[in-house]
Amino acid sequence: MAKAKQVLNDKDLLAMPAKDYMNEAQLEFFRHRLIAMREEIRANSEQTIEHIRGTEVMADPADRATVEEEYALELRTRDRERKLLKKIEESLRRITEGDYGYCQETGEPIGLQRLLARPTASLTIEAQERHERKELQYGD
């Protein structure tokens, strides 16, 4: 009987030597994390759809306004998640292509701590800060 691959936990991941950066086990760790994020977003989306479908029309304008405000907030959240979903898919593609964990701008390692905090990160902290300064200076 084949032994199932054990996925690392955060502590094991951080305990690995620097020379093991983005080895197969680490890539598998982040692949699992990204897939879990993707599934959670999809489940949230389904809940939103069901919630909106199941709502009664309110006769009272104040009640209707409250419900519509709740919908607007929920839809804004789903829109942010839709954008995150694109980043998740891009990160999964980068894992497949062998580019995950390295800055798209400089090619340097992004770092495990940053990837744990933001698995969809594609820039080092320094490159991200430069990018944000340019956005502030020049606008979109």
C-alpha cells in the first residue's frame, strides 16, 4: 500500500533550511493552501447566490433599504474575492511553471513568511513597496 504524502504545516515549513526554498514539499504546501482558499471563495459565492435568491420582497421601505445595503456589502465582498480568485489561479499556474515563490520583478525569493501571510504574493516586500510608491506618485 502506497504511503500518502504528508503536507507540511506552517512550523515545519519555517523550520526547513534556506537551501530547500521552494522544494517539492513547500510547493505542495502552498498548492494545498491556495486550493483551499479557492474552494472557500467558491463556497462563499454559492452562499451569496442562495441568500439573494431566498430573500422575500419587503413592503416596508426601511426594511427593504436594510436588505439592499446588506446585499451591496455582500456583493462588494464577493467582488474582492473574485479578484483574489484570479490571483489564486495565477499563483497555481506559477507553481506548475516553477516560478512560484520568486519575485516577478527581481527574480529574488519572496520569502516563506511573506508567502504564509499572503500566498498570492508575486513581489518581494521591497518590490511591492516600490510599486506602491510609483502608484501613489503617478496614479493608476
